[in-house]
Amino acid sequence: MAVFTAVSSSDLTDWLRHYSLGEVIEFRGITSGIENSNFFLTTSQGEYVLTIFEKLTAAQLPFYLDLMRHLAAHQVPVPDPLPRDDGALFGMLHGKPAALVTKLEGAPELAPSEAHCIEVGQMLARLHLAGRDFAPYQPNLRSLPWWRDTVPTLLPHLNDAQRTLLTSELAWQEAFFASAAYAELPAGPCHCDLFRDNVLFATRPAASASHAHSATASNTRLGGFFDFYFAGCDKWLFDVAVTINDWCVDLASGQLEPQRTGALLRAYQTVRPFTAAETAHWNDMLRAAAYRFWVSRLYDFHLPRTAELLQPHDPGHFERILRTRLTGADLSRYLS
């Protein structure tokens, strides 16, 4: 969510004439993230987020916006795209598709507790179940075909050990994706990028905080999931693995933290129990999830785009996570 495309006051005024949102009070760029141009917009009628899509095309965009509308209609707390006066969910701004969505309440929790992981696990399962009757299909665009295309461009930038790991893990994942076991895994629309900074927690009202029903009587509640622009139809287990690899790791070592891992998995399972095939292939999918983000962070680090506000992530973090997953992880012990 860096700013790749600048928007002037006159640009904004012209673009907003397709909406009925009152007067502009504040407009500012969002510095975090690296894929799209994002801005906070406050008007006399509310708070919103404007996104200019730097890579997604106008043909691809309806899947993401329609999915968010579908989830919002099923009481999953996600940003709800605002229709323009003509009913369209996006328009063109500087020749790129752009959309306006509602701004969720709360702030990210970058040092999550077990209670935070419980709320995330339950809501992720609710999201998966809510997407079962969502008809449009869009594959996860950062899955195996993208890895195959991207890895050769990265190899010249890496040392011998990194090249060996990148190529050997790609071969492992190709075999896993081609297996009958992989085909059995349940699938549907997935967030595919549910990191700590893509989830908001809001403060509970004082009267209700004492009656919280989570694992601990927390004074926070889940405000919602956002940034769905890596979403796609994939294995639900992949979505859970992406989430665990961020929410439940020791950031210094990449090792899974047992208490948070167990809390998130058990909470998810209370809403949607895991299948036997899923419990048998946890570690394969944890490796796939780690590999996906190591490849993308290597790409963003070594082959960056110019941006007005850009903060590329350290690719070494997911290299460490992947290396720790090579030794195996029996997550079924967390489900009892």
C-alpha cells in the first residue's frame, strides 16, 4: 500500500463527482505495503479508503470487489466497496482502476496474544464458509504458476545456498501440488495474505469488556480483515498456513510459538473442523505458504518498482521460516 500514483486535490475532486459523499475533510496517503496506491479519505459523510490498483486490471478487479461485498453481506467484517452513482464499484483514475471502500474500525495488533489468535482463527473459518456460495472464480495469482515464472528472475541475485533452497523447494511444491492428496483438500475463496497488519482490533465499550466471551476477557474485539487484493480461490489450508506463519511465529527465529498456534487452530476448528487430508499435510502447506512469501519478498527487494512511499519487506524473514518448516511440524497435536 505504498503510493505509486500521486493524486492531487483536483484529481480527487473530479473522481469523487461520481459519488455522493459530501465535502472532503482529509485526504492522505498510506505508507505501509508495496502493491497498490492507498489513501485515507474522510468526508462529511464518513471515513473511507481509496485504492488505485497498480497491477490488477479492470477485468480482474470485479472478483475482489464482489467477494468483499459478498462477505460483508454475510456478516464477515471486511471493507465494503461503495457503488458509484451509476452503480459501478470502481472507476478509472490516471488510467488505472480505482475503488472506494468503507474504513474499518480499529488498529493492527503487531504483538498478538492467544486471545487475538482465537478471534482471527474463528473469523477466518467464518470467511471460508461464507465464500462457499460465491460463484465467481479467480485463482490465487501468487501460486505455483507465478513461482515458476518468477524464480528464474531471482536466481542471479542470490547466493549458492539460497539458489539451492529456492529451486529444491519449487520441485517439492510442484510434486505436492500434483498429488492426489493435494486434490482432496477443500478449497474456495481465500484471503491469501492475512498478516497481522491486515487485521484490525477495536476497543470494546467499557460495559461489554467485562462480558467478553473470548478465551480471555479481553478489552479488544476483532474490527475486521482488510486488503483483499491478493485474494483468490485456493485451498483453505493454504489460507490457514499463511495466517499461522505470521500470527503464530517467533519473529526472531521463525519457529512456531505453541500457545498461539494451538489457540488459532482450535478456534478455527470450532467453526470448520479440519479434514483428515488437511491434518496429514499441514507441514507441506506451511512450507508452501512460507515459500510464496519468500519468493514475493525476494522479487520486491531485488526487482523493485519506483514509488513515492515504499517500504519493502526483508526477504530473510521468510527464508528463516521456510528453513524451520523443512524439519516438519505435526500440528495435529494442537487440535485435541
